[in-house]
Amino acid sequence: MPSKSTIEIFDQYWSSSLGCPSEALYNRQTLVVPDAASGNFRGIYCFLRNRTLIVAVSSDLIDAFRLRAESWSREDVLDETRLRRLIDYPIDWIIGPAFIGYTDWTTFRPVSREGVRILKPEDLRALEILQAACDPLEWEHGGSRLGDQSAAGAFDGERLVAVAGYEIWGGSIAHIGVVSHPHYRGKGYGKAVVSKLTKEVLNRGVVPQYQTLDVNKPSMELADRLGFERYATTVAVRLKSSR
């Protein structure tokens, strides 16, 4: 288990993001809050930690959903068919259940592989070639760019075959994204670059975060192998703009 001080960082970030006191993350309850931090996302964001369910609803929908959502359970949210019935509103998509995990020096289990290193400015062309080989949506979710934050790359000869990067959330959490070349998946390259980047992040004094869908078995195995432990489970529901 990550250290107490690391868990306090998670608690502080998520309580602030969800607009609730940190104690609420440890109560056996369902709490409905307005989602003021979701930008253009219009819908419902369900955050499950231990036996706590926090339902963050877009501000313009909070009045319509507060009473019904207060009766939802963990089981309701994790069952897509049941959740759709309870929402009873046109839905664009549902993403989840998704794993949110963290590691620190107490739980991190690094792996090493030849040809894995932190990328340099002169690797830009190799990064562009990898991006062109990947699905645009996959790159949007897991791809990296060379900039202020470090990115780790795995090379097969001169070819860049996997990359992991991160963005800072809340000043103290490094949200990691990873993508591999379609012809090099299942060979451990993704695991190796996430391991390299996790070590880099920990050395910089921030907490690495890894997020993936529960049904993505290879990605879940990566998280488990490197010592990312589940902190919470999320389900995001985007609603249509009109009934």
C-alpha cells in the first residue's frame, strides 16, 4: 500500500476536484455534488472509493438528478444496463468502470529493458512517425509530445515503438499516458516505458497516476506488475444535449 503521506495527496486532489471534504471519501454513503470542474463535459461522473459513491453532475442538470442519484449504489453504477435505466435520459456514451491507481517508492516494482530511455529533442521525428502509425483516438488518450515534461521511449533499433508521457494534475499528481506501435504490442514495450517514466516522476517528487479501463486486461496487468494500486473506480456518462 502507498504511504500515508501519498494517500493524503490523492485524498486532497480528489476531494478538491469533486468539491467535497476529504472525510467524505471514507464514509459509507452516496453523495451527489455539482460538477464544476468538467469543462465541456455535460453529464455524470461517478467516483467510487471503498464504500463511498460520489456522483458529480453537470451544474445545469443537478436539480434534475440530485434526488434520484442519492439512492444509487455502487452496484447500480457498475452495472451499465442498470445505470442506463436509472438515468433515464439520452446518453452519448459511458466510459468505465475505469481503474485509477497510484504508486510510490513503497509499492513501485520497476522493470528494465534495453533501448528504453528519456526522449531528447532530436527524437521528435521518431515520435512523429510513431504518432502516424497509431490510431488518432489512441494517440489523443495516450500519446505524448516533447515539451516541458519528460517522456520515455522504447526503441527497436532506430524505430520508436512505445512512448509514455505525463501531465501534472493539481500540482502534485503526474497523470501518465502510454501508447505503443500497433505492430509491437504485447511485447512489454509499454510496460517498460511506463516503468522508466514512473521512476523519473518519483525522482521529481510527484505522485504517478495510472488510469485504464477495467476491461483492458493488458493495461491492468501493466498496472499490477509495476505496483500501481487501485485508489478508486470511475464511470463517466456523457448525456445528449437534449431529450
